[in-house]
Amino acid sequence: MKNLKRAALIGACALYSGMAFADMPKIDWNLDDAVKQIDRQADNFETAMARVDFVVTGADGAAVTSHSGDGFINKGGDMRYSQDGGNRIVLVDRNTVSDYDKSANTVNEYSSSRNKDRLEPFYRLGFSISGKDMQDRFLVTILGEEALGDTRTLVLELTPKRDAERATVGKIRLWIDQGSWMPRRQEFSSTADRSMTTLNYTSMARNLRLNPDLFKDSWPRGTKKVRN
């Protein structure tokens, strides 16, 4: 009975949220105005941290993996993801993706120049990458507005212009919070295996004074490094 009441409450909240969004005046965004808003966000962006939920589905739509953790990013595009439980940490800078596995006492390091199939560098989109740079690299299309919970978002679809990037990712969709002009959701379709990676962001905090050590590759003594 308690579970039924809880389900009913959740359903009612979702319905109310949808009704509240439906009651809002519709905004007919044009691309130039949306890009300017993203530019303004990027101009004074310093850092962000958020809860991150990852979901990867295969070409058939079946779930492959899912996990959650805390994500951090700075203005230079350095990123850190710490999975819940502390077993996995992923660091991304301009040159390297480092994937630390505590249980195996190993960190796999992937050179961005040699491993062009890595999706992680694309996660910067909507944070440290300006709207102008986004348009330079991608064909950007507005798909319309959508409510994510009580957040009003503008959905953008990005198609890479460069052959090298299209070989990695076919399409990208960004759900941009119209209050902060930062991502609430990112969706990446992998060209190689046709899998889909979805990142959902909640509890977003912007321009905090993050410890720079968060983005340094400091691993426990004895960690084995594997360069790829």
C-alpha cells in the first residue's frame, strides 16, 4: 500500500510538472538567439559540479551499463568523474583520458590523438565550449522545448562537420536549461557500434572554487599505468 501511495504521489508530481510547463508561454527560439545565450554562459564560466547519471544502451536499445557519480569541469575543459563507491575515476584533459580502476589497481591512459574514438572529450559541450565554437564544429538544429522534471529546456541536435568527428559520433543532442543555459542532459550516438550514451545532470552548481587537485592524475602508490 505504501508503494502504491508513493507511486501515485510521484505520478501526480510528474503530471503537475507537465501541466505547469504546458501553461508557460511557448518561446519560439531562433538559432542565433540560442547561440548568443550559450556564448554568454561560456564567457563567464569557470567551473561546474553536478551529480551525473550515465546510461549506455546498445544498438538494439537494451541497457549495456549504468552508473552514477560526481562530475567536475573547469574553464579549460579539464574534467573529473568520480563514480559512487570510489572504485572508478575518469580524468580528461586536452591530451589524455585517464580511466582509473581501483579494484584492478590500474589506470588506463588513452592519448586523444591516437584514440579518436573516445567520447569523453565531447562531454565539454554546453559547458566550456562557446556557442560560436559549437557552430564552427557542428551543424546545429533546434528541435524544440522539452520539460525535464520542473526544468524548461531547449533541445539542440548537433551533427559534426568534420569527417574525423563523424567517425566517432554521429549525432549529439543537448537539453539546455533555459535558466542557466547549461546542459541538463547530453546524448551521444557512437558511430562505431551504434551505442547511445546518455548523461543526466542534477544538483548543478556553477563557478564554485574547486580544488585544482581534483583535475590532477594523482593515483595511489603502486598503481599500474597502461598507455593506449
